[in-house]
Amino acid sequence: MESPQKNSVGFFQMPLHYPRYTQKDYQDMPEWKLDQLLKEYGLPTHGDLAYKREFAMGAFLWPKS
């Protein structure tokens, strides 16, 4: 049985800790750091910086009630 590759589609790696960034942190985060965070979770890193920020906020921030 082959082990999943980190670059393959459909691979998800659950790190030990959930990211604890605020919305402002994501808005100010440089692209290289967003790429690193998304890769750590096995999430796509394509698109421009604005798309990556929106994607990260949607994936990691809880909705405000």
C-alpha cells in the first residue's frame, strides 16, 4: 500500500495545534507565511494573495455569533 504524498490532491494533514491567528493577523500575514500555513494543513496554495487570505480566514476562523 502506498503512502499518501503531501503534494497530491485530497491529502489532509491535521497538525497537533489549530492555528490561533486573528482576522487582522491573516490580513497582515505575508504570502510566504500563508503558503506555509496552508501547506501544513494540506490545503491548496494556488491563487493570489487576496484569495489565500480569504481562504485561510474561511478555513481557520470561527464565525462570529
